[in-house]
Amino acid sequence: VYDTAGRIRKGPAPENMAVPVFKFISDTKILIG
């Protein structure tokens, strides 16, 4: 079970969380989704 911050809350993590598609649009900004 994960909380809203993506931390595991009970027992071992059942699987790795999916990584969304992302793109660096500048040195300080990332576009997610």
C-alpha cells in the first residue's frame, strides 16, 4: 500500500511504481505527462 507521496506504508513494496513519460524542457524545468 502506498501513500499519496508514493511511500510504501505496509509490508514490502509489491512492485516498482511506474515512471511517467517526461521531457527536460530547460535546465530547470521538466515536462511530465
